[in-house]
Amino acid sequence: MSISFEVILATYNGELHLRKQLNSILSQIQNGVVIIHDDGSSDGTNKIISEYADKYKCIRVIKGPAQGNAKENFGFLLEKTSSPYVLFSDQDDIWENNKIERLIKMITFYEGVYGEEKPLLLHSDLSLINENDYEFSSSFWRYQNLNPEWGDDFNNLLAQNVVTGCTMIINRALINLTLPIPKEAIMHDYWLALTASGLGHIKYLDEALVKYRQHDSNVVGAKSFNLRYILYKTLQIVSQREIMRENQNQSSIQAWIFSHRYPESHVSKIALKYSRLPKMSKMRRIITISKNRFNKIGIVRNFAWYFLV
């Protein structure tokens, strides 16, 4: 594989599993580069980074102030890239040994279809592992009842993101459009997905190419979307109305920023209409959601989205 690419890795207090993740990337890196920025770790993370950087010439360590969170850290790293393709890495997962090759082949194929100037984002499924590397689910999408086809439907994506950052590969056309990632974005992967869906394309690979570690310190974790979880959420849903409303407010602000960042795009008016949902009456909001397909995935999610927010 002679195509150049970069893997950006954001770290923070990740000493426990960082070596396993770096090893899984370095075993398949070939002519790629790993760019790392630590966000002010207080454990042995920086010692591990220095150890690997001394040993592997493909590792580039970016020094700079702490960014404050994963979104800001990945945005900071993305601005330091220059290659045609960029992949995103969390610090505590494990990549399957064919992840990079599969995604590079796929994104170059779609650039052949749509052209290199078309913004592209590709992502895959994940398997779920615990602290001891035990796999307890072979599919994150099934575990959370997610539909990856949602990603290439901008209207639906406004209401619910289905792209997990550590599975993504994006092309330079998308990077040039999205930077800088606005502070109002919910997460870096969500903003990249919205831009790709609205102005380019999102494609998915129905394979688990990342072993996604779940533990107490996860910033974003996976919860099994089974009957037990549904019953629990149904019982809790009224008490969590304020949280749900805050989530809608955040996604509405994100949509407003999108509509003003890309005012000439064909989806700008759609994003603007979504951004106005919190200010609508209950009935008008329900009609707007239904008419414009601002839906979530599944009956329970949509019931809460339509009637309880």
C-alpha cells in the first residue's frame, strides 16, 4: 500500500491500554504517519509516547497546550495533518490487523466514483471488549440498535449520529471543508459526519474493524439496546426530560452553525429548519419532525423524541 495517510491519536491518562493500541496500529502502518497530542496526562501516558516515538520514526508527537476535551484535541490534531487521508484513533481500543488496508481501498474506490474533490467519510462497525480484552458483543451497531444507512441521510443524521469517530477515514476534500471544527459542535465525529452527509457522501463497511473498549472512564460508552434497557429507559424517561431537551438544544445549535457555515449548500435550509425545533409549539414541532424526517432510530427513541422532549 503506497498511498500516504495519517492516523491522529488523542491521548489523556491512557497508560493502561495505550501500548496495545499503538501496537495494533504500528503493525499495519507501512508508509503512514501517527500523529499524537496528549491533553495534559498526569499518569505515565507521556512516558509511553516518548518511548514509542524514539523507537518508531513514523510517530510524530505534537507539543502544545491541553485542549480540554476529545473534540478539541482531535480538532487540533486534524489541523496538523497534510496527507490525502486521515484516520482517527482512541487511546484504549485495538484495531483489527486489516483496518487501514480495508478503509484505504474503500475510500480510494469511492473517490474513483465521485472524484477526489467530493467530501467522503467512511466508517465501520465495532466489536465491544471489556477491560480484559474479553469480547462481549461482535457488533456495536446491533448492540445499540443503530442503522449505519442513517449516515447518508442528512435529515435523519441531524437528529441522531451513527458514526463512531475511531472507525472513520476521511479524505482531504472533507478536511478542507470542515476545519476549523466549531466549538458548538457536539463532537468532532458528529460534525464531520454532518458535513460529509450534507456536502458529500458517507459510506459504511459492515465489518467490525475496531475492538471498542468499554470501561468506567469512557467519554462515550455503549449501552446494550435490549428489552431490559428499553424498560429501564422508559421508567426513567420522564425524569430525564431536561437532559433530553438539553441534547436537543445542543443538536439545534449545531444545526444552526452548520446552516451558517455552508449557506450556499442545498441542505442549509434543512439544517436551519431543524435548528428552530426548540422554539416551536409542541404540535408544530411534531409535524416538522415528521414532515422533514428528523427521526431517531427505533420506536422507543422516537416516542421520547416526538412526545416527551
